[in-house]
Amino acid sequence: GAVVSQHPSWVICKSGTSVKIECRSLDFQATTMFWYRQFPKQSLMLMATSNEGSKATYEQGVEKDKFLINHASLTLSTLTVTSAHPEDSSFYICSASWGGPGEQYFGPGTRLTVT
Amino acid sequence: DAKTTQPPSMDCAEGRAANLPCNHSTISGNEYVYWYRQIHSQGPQYIIHGLKNNETNEMASLIITEDRKSSTLILPHATLRDTAVYYCIVRVAFHGSGNTGKLIFGQGTTLQVKP
């Protein structure tokens, strides 16, 4: 099956700094990538949808200037959490799709802790 | 996208079939039923999807009622490794023409497989 990787798998940063998370589709070209956030004991919440070469579409309530998404190639999307605060601590998960029928493939997630 | 309703939790004995129900009474004619599962602290894993016919793959079977208002995911011989949160999601399968193919996760069913 298709494989999606994320890097790093976990990161600890200080409040006020920025953190970049990478999402890669390893064996297919992803025309669309999605970013989710998951707090403890809660479900996944979609943050944004990104298509290669165009601006991301953010879900209502998600600050686009705080969560910068870049989808520069068909195999790589990045999420940058800018000026991170402790409340941004969460599990961030990406998924990728080639746009056809069927499933999205999810990465293993990145656990962000902001101190 | 249509909403789904799932029981919050279920138990199943190891080796027995696990039957997970899902109600989606407002599903549209072009919306598919998707099932994903999430094992603790991992990204979601695709299980199966279908439109109106029953589907089976190496992981599970999907039974969709004739009126498409509900479905059941069947894990034929549950193992301890099947303990996870199972999500039933309905969405349009094909991207394009303004359809992003995004998945909206509900609270899912926590399946506990017991020895």
C-alpha cells in the first residue's frame, strides 16, 4: 500500500519559537494533502487541505498565519507552527491522496510539545 | 458531508467476529461509506469503503443496508491487535469540481478486544 511519512515523529520546543513538520508520500504522487490536529482523547480535527502548487484551504477557526502550509511538490507538504504556545501542543497528522477514488493514506503523526 | 452516528464503545472476545454499526441516515446518493481505524498514538489506517454493494477485503467486510442509511463493519476474527478506535465516515469519493475529498472524523467507536 501507499506509504506516508512524517518528520519529526516528536518534537519539543520553547514557547515563541517556530516548528516545521514534514509530510512525504514515499511511493506515489499526492495531488492533495491534508493536515489534522488531535488533542488527547479527542477525534481528529481537519485543519487544512493543500493542493500541490496552490495555496492551502483552511478550515473555519484555523489561523492561517499561525499554521503555515506549503505543498511545493507532489511528494512533500510542510506545516509550520509559528510562534508556538503551550496550547499548540498536540498530535499533528497528515494524509495524502492522489485524487482518485478510494482512500487517503495517513502519516504516523508528529507529537508537538511546547514548553 | 453527511454525519454519522456510532456507539462510543464496544467489547469483543478474541477470535470472535466484531460487528461495528454506523448510522448515516442523511447520506447522499454520491457519497461513499469509509471506515478507518486508529490504534493509540498512530495515524489512522484505511480499512474499507463502499457505495451500495457489500464489500470485502483482507481486513474486513462492509455490509450496507439497501436504503444506505446504515452500515456494519465486520472484523471476522478479532485479535488483540484490532483494539482501536474505528471511524465511519461518509464522503464523495472523487475529487475535482470543487470537491476536496476531505474526511471529517466523528468520535468513532472504541473497540476493545479481550482475551
